Amino acid sequence: MMDYKEKFNEVKSIKIEEELFKKYWRVLKLARTPTRDEFSKIAIVAAAGIMLIGLVGFIIYEIMLVMPK
């Protein structure tokens, strides 16, 4: 048998999940599909960021190979 506190915590948990769902649903209703131009710009910026991070990692790797142990 569930006591009062367990039942209260269960109801409280359901209420929190319902509020969270409502917030997510509001954001999804406002969202829209990007235009081709917006998507292209986002893809270019993301690719440039990935390449920059890769370049920094490669430079660090090369420095570690050259440095004496």
C-alpha cells in the first residue's frame, strides 16, 4: 500500500513532466523549416568549425611528435 508521501511525489512528478511537455510543445509549434539559403549558411559555418577544430588537433599532434620525450 502506498503511503501519502509516495502518492504525493508521484503526482508531483507527473505534474512536472506535463509542464515540461507543454514547454517543449510550445517551442515545436514556433519552429519552422529553414530556407535553402539559411541551411546553406548554417552548413558552411558548421563545416568551417569542424575543420578549424581538426586543424588545431592536428597541429597539437604534430607538436607532440616533434617534442623530445
